Amino acid sequence: CVVAADLNLQAAERSTELARALGAEAHAYQVNVGNREELERFATWVEDTLGAPDVVVNNAGIGMTGTVLETPAADWEHLLRVNLWSVIDGSRLFARQMVDAGKAGHFVNTASAAAFVPSKAYPAYATSKAAVLMFSECLRAELADHGIGVTAVCPGLVNTPIIQATRFVGLSPEAEARQKAKTQKVYARRNLSAETVAKALVRGVQRNRAVVAVGAGPV
């Protein structure tokens, strides 16, 4: 049974269609994980409808470039709310359900190869992903006694539409559009697919690996 939760309901429904085509029960749920109250309602719905989950993947994220001095506090707060706090809240809420139900299981938290590489180009993004990595390792130590594993997946440049949701701080709309197109070409040239990352992720869960780094080599 698969639950696909997304801010974009159409994307979540597409995921459920693919899951059902493989013979799984599937549910789509629209949620803004950057909003704690919405995430809490979603967690309650999961528990009431399906029970405590077996595997939770905290995968929501947004990109941002811009130096520390250029990036307004509001942009920092928005990015950290989605990239970091949604992982903390999602893990906290569902781990409570799993522990209370006495259910062994696994968490996958999406960090990034950026967690290991300081950068003046995307400090907010790198900071959020480094924090996700450390949080995941701390959570792993805490939940081990409950039979619950935690894996931080740290992908390199994955060819997905994330660039379209990336904020390029300090650029005009026209310059931002040009930079997005240029950056998307770099990701396409890298040609690391989401499917490749997913397969590595599944192996990481099966083997209870703390960190899965995939496609993290140089461009």
C-alpha cells in the first residue's frame, strides 16, 4: 500500500496510478509539508486510515542559490521550513506512531551531495541538506532500539524538474529564466535519473545503510 503525498495533487495522483499498475493499493493526498498543521493532519489521516507506516520517505525540497549576504531572511526561513523542518516534523510524527504501535520500519530522508561540499553559490540549500544528514544520523541512533532504521540519501545532480522550483536570489526574472535553462542543461548532461537514485535508495533500506550517496561525483 502506497501513499503519495505532494503539494501538487496531480503529481501525487500520477504516482498512485503507477503504483496501482503494479498491483498495489494506493492513495493520493495533497499536503504542504512546509506547513506543520497540514503535516500533522496528514499524519493523523494516515494513522486513522491505514495505521502506522512501515516506510516513510521525506523527500520534499526546494532549491535556492544566492550568497549569504544576498539572501533575505524570509527566503532562508522558507527554504529551511521545507527542506529541514518538514523532515524533522515528518520523522517525529510518524516515528511516534511506529514506536507506539511496536512496529519496526524505516525512514528515508533526502539530503544531498551538497551536504558535504561548502559553497558560496548555494549556502542556504547546502546548510539545509547538511542539517538533514546530521538529523538523520541522530534519529538513526535514537530509533535503533525500536527496530527502526534511518537512511539519509545524498544524490548528486539528478535530472528532475527541481530547477524550475529553484529560486535564484538577486537575479531579474529574465536573468533567472536564462539561468534556470542553463542549469537544467547541466542536469540533463549529467543524466542521473530519479529511477537510478530510487534503486540505490531501496538497496539502502534493505541493508539498513546510514547514508546512500549516489551520483555524487564531479560534473
